[in-house]
Amino acid sequence: MCVMNNLGRALLDLPGPILITGHTGFKGAWLTLLLTEIGVPVIGYSLRPEKDSLFERAGLKGQIPEVFSDIRKYKKLSKFMTKHQPSVVIHMAAQPLVLESFKIPLETFDTNVMGTANVINSSFETPSVRVVLAVTTDKVYKNNNLEHRFVESDPLEGKDPYSASKVGAEAVITAWQLISKVSNGPAVVSVRAGNVIGGGDIAENRLIPDIIRAYQSGKILKIRNPSSTRPWQHVLDVLNGYILTAEACLNGTEINSVNFGPKEKSLTVNEVIEICKKYFNFDYAFNEHVVTEYKQESKYLELNPNYASTVLNWSTKIDQALAIKRTLEWWDKVLNQNKSTKQVCIDEIQSFLTIV
């Protein structure tokens, strides 16, 4: 165990573990490693890991109490929670891909809306649960491409099946927040972030994973929307925000929703590519057909993190350019230097914890 600052101190004293749904995913694997490194007991409920995923590369299977199943299986989820009596639930399990949601819209809604309802309701039926953090997305806001930095009180609206399903999840969260007030139930919070980057992400149609695949395969990377902006941020910064939110709620702070994003102006897709070209050699071309076909994607997207700064004393420790650099260095160590995936992650976590 390596605790270099006060992160997670309030979680160490809880009677039950932290349940992570979606612990086999990219962020879920990083959160499992982070919490374990600071000494917080963790349990996981998720689909089986994908081939070559961070979870698989780092050899995390069997390292914590876990069940590989679907959050839509309510009885199995409830049984797992009853058995382990978690104190905090961090709900990450989702269908997380915008372009995939066009192919499987019904499954996307079922997983992201009803799956969220299942997790929250199971939490309310488990007496040990004190806080539920439900991870949604920066894409839940009504976006008219006016270069507005969204605050938590801005109106929500989904256009594509993914963002619409996450707005549906937000409605579920709001409903159970009211139920909580009526029944004195656990705190329920929506945590919103987007374009989280870091080593080990292999998701399709995400820029940096696609760049890594282009580098490995030698194939030309097809780029859509080169001038679009996104709030790029390192995975450990976002997970730090989730932990601080859970701790604040445990200490009695009332939070309904909170944004996590960089304070500086978001980089464009093209700017990210230029940074990546300094570290990896890959060829790319702009694909106008993809731009037209998926024109539903917003051109400008930025979050205002002032509320997180004020209430949680949170801010990104790693700026966007450095986050990209660290992500590419992670891949270089794993792919080219044959270093242990798990140890590279732990080293990065230890380094992050020393940043004031």
C-alpha cells in the first residue's frame, strides 16, 4: 500500500468495500488499481474483460472479489451486493461508445438507463450503502455548438442514442435523489466527465486508441472532425474527482451533479494529433464521409469545473498536453519496452499521488 497524500482517507474507515460496476473497463481497471494502491477494499461487478484490455494486460482477474455478469440481471446484482455489503457504489458499467450506439440503440438504452436504475435501486435495498456515484458523460448537455463551457445547471439533451441514453440515466439519478430525500436513503450523485485518456484504453473510434492501432498496424488512420474540441483529461485526474466526491458525500456535503474538466481551453482533434506525432509514427487522413455520416457529433464541447473546484477543492493535476504525453509514454513502455503493464500503472499512480 502506498498512501502519499490524503486521497481516500475517509474510505479507509468504512465498514464495507467500494463496489465498482464496470471494473473490467478502462476507467474501472484504473480505479481498481488506484483504490487498491491506497489501501481501500474493492469489489467488482462487470462484463468479462475484452481481449487485450487493460484489465487483461495487467492481470487483474481474481485480484478482488468479483462477478462477471450484466447489470441488467437484477437478481444476480442484488445477491452480490447483499453478500458483500458495500459502503460506496461507483457505477461505471455502460455502453460507452457514441458510434456503437447507432448500431445497437436499443441495447444502449437498456444498459445505460435501466442498468443504472438497477444499480441504484439495488443500492437502496442494501443497508450498508451510503453513497452512489453514477458516472454519466459530458455529452448530456444541450449543445448548440456555441463554445459555451457547460455548468451543472445547464439544460440536458441527447441527440445520438448514446448521449440520449445518458440523459435518460440522468433522469433516473434525479428520481432516486428525490426517493433518497423521502426515505433517508443513500446520497446519489451524477459525475460528468468526457474524453478521458490514459494508458490501456482500446475502445473503438476513440482518438488515441485509434492512433495506437494505426501505429501498430501501419494502416492510415481516418480522422473525422479535426477542428472539434473536447475536454481531454488524464484518467487519474477524473478518478481523483470521483473519490473526492464520494468522500465529500460521506462527510455530509449535498451534491447532485458535478463536472470534471480542464480549466484551460480544450484542444482540437488536430492539435492532439500533432502532439501524438511527436511520439509515434503513424499516417492519417481526414475522412469527409465519416464527418457527414455522423454529423450529429458536437463540434465544441467544454465543461466548466468551477463547482468541483469550489466544493471539492479539485482541479486537474495534469494539463491536456501532459496527459497526452503520459498516455503515449505508457504505451511506449508497454509495447516497446516490454515493461509490466500493472507495474507501469502502479508507478504512474504513485507519481500522481505525489503531485500537490
